[in-house]
Amino acid sequence: MIKAVLLDLDGTVYEGNRLITGADEAIRIMRDRGLKVIFCTNNSSRPRNRIAEKIEKMGIPCEKGDVVSSGFIATEYAKSLGTDRLYLCGSDDLRKEFIKNDIHMCEPEDCETLIIGMDTDFDYGKMTMGVRAALHAERIVICNKDRLFPTESGPKPGSGAIVASILSAVDRKEDTILGKPGTAMMKYISETTGFGADEMVVIGDSPGSDGAMAKAYDSTFICVSPEHPLIDAVTRLP
């Protein structure tokens, strides 16, 4: 029996600051059916409270606890390491989240673990620091490798472009992916809610990201598109 819907955001609920038509109604119907709606996003550049505020402003009730992001999972992962030999290549907001959680970060040359996330202010200087950290790191952890993300004005480069610029320079591959298509978000949700794989449905617009995560966790996936938006997905729920 399905108890929860793990809902992608970019391209599924909204594009940039534009709500996709019918998404708010679809979420209301799901909740009226007693389903728990959990917003799962690969966005690592913003903390969960700001993502929740954005959803709220679009007329969809949302609390911080309703959001699981790759940035949040990165923070939890960094806390679990118990080391200060960590270098973050990510947004200022993600860095602030690390600091709030008493996660100490090092200089690139002292790096043991490199974490790479989305940063809309990424530039050559930040790339240089990321490359230096990657040259010393024992493990490289990325929030995701999405090539693009949709906005109301058109697609923009995603975190994958940042990851590629650093890893291509050092001729290495990442050791761990914390966001989709990895399963860390689903494992976290299972641990905190008690829901099993067969009790969760993933809905998103990317078979290679949302769909691959669901498949790897042995959960059901429903794909949405401009022709078959979220409001239509409600009728396809098991």
C-alpha cells in the first residue's frame, strides 16, 4: 500500500519561479488521499527552509521537514565523517549550513574528502580551489551530476557542469553521489518515516535521475512531462 509520494521539484512542480499548471491541485489531491508528500530535490544551493518558503509562496503548504535535498544529505554526510579534513566546493548557503552544524572545513591542500555541489557563483577561482582539493582528496563526493535544470526563461547549466570541470582536470571520477540517481535520500526517508520501498512512489521528469533512483531502491516511478504533467500523474498512482 502506497503511503508516500517522493516528488521532484524542478520540472515537476515548478520551472524557476513559475508554478507548473495543476501542480498545486495535484499535491492537494494526494494529501487529501492521506499520502505524505515529500519534496525530493537535487538542489544543493539552498537550505531546506528557503526551498520550503519558495513552495509556500506558490500556494502549496510546505514545512522544512517536508523537503529532502541533496544539500541536506551532504550536510548529514559531512557530520557523519567526524573529520575536519573536508573541503566544500559549493554555494555560500551550503557552506553556512555546514558551519551551523559545526562541520569544520580545511584548505584544499589538506583535503581528505571533497564535496562538490551547485554554486551559481562558480568561477575560475573556485574551480582552481576545487581542482587543488581534488588532487589531494582520498574521496570525492558530489551532490549530483545533473547537466541542466529548467527555469522559466530556459535551461541553465546544472551541478554536473561544475563537477565535470573539476574532475576532468584531475582525470578522476566521483566516489559517491549523494543526490539522485543515488539512493541516499530514499534511505534517509525510510529511516525517518519507517516507510519501505514498496510504500513509496517517486514522481519526476527525469527517468535518468528520478527514475533511476526509484529503480535502484526498488520503488515505483511515474514520469511527468509537459504533455503529461503532475496533475495527470495522480490518476496513475498505484
